[in-house]
Amino acid sequence: MLVVVAIIGAIVGVSVPALTAGLAGVRLSSAAGSVASFLTFSMNRVERREQAAAVVISPAGNRIQFFVAGAGEKAESTLLMPSGVRIEGEEPRRILLYPGGGFPRMEVVLRNEKGARRSVTIDPITVVPSIRRVE
């Protein structure tokens, strides 16, 4: 019985680090998809409602916010990163979006606690997101 418990303990000891690394990767992939959806939503909303807006990417707050021109200081929507996933950078970035105009190329780089990185880029012409691994 003691040998069986020792074998089970060894299997658990080997599998737990792999499981946590797998969960960190899933969280990072999910966060990258959420960022892509949020940025695409922001660009589409500007075009549909024909109202200028701004996207604020805040690494210190670990969030992305969408502000509409007429709303003032209150963000219309906010995307918070899940635990273990951080937005890379130090200074907040403000990206202005104007209806009927060309959108700027947007890129957000995310990093998880294991050091894995994902880059989310939105094509300014087609508004199609691209998520890729960063080495």
C-alpha cells in the first residue's frame, strides 16, 4: 500500500507543474482572443455610430478602455486582463479612432507568468485581428 501511495505521489509531483503551465497558456490565449475582440469591437463601433473615440491601453492598470467622444471621463467599456496575464509596456497608449478615416495599426503584446508572449495586431484596412507568438 505504501508503494502505491509513493507512486501516486510521484505521478502527481510530475504532472502538477505541467498542468499549471498548460493553464497559464490557456489563460494567455484566451486573453489574446479577448483583446482582439475588444479592439475589433471598438473599431466597428466607431464606424457604425460615426462617432470619434479613443482606445487607451494601460499596462500599469493591466486594462484596455474604450472612450467615446461625448462621454467625457467615463469609459464606455473596459477589458481587464485575467490574473497571470500582463500587458507589456510602461506608459499608457492612447489611440484615436475617427469614423470614415483610416485606422492606425494597433498592437498589444501580452505576457503570462511563465514568460510566454502573444502579440495581438489589428490590420487597419480590413480590421482583421492577428494573434501570433512572440519569441
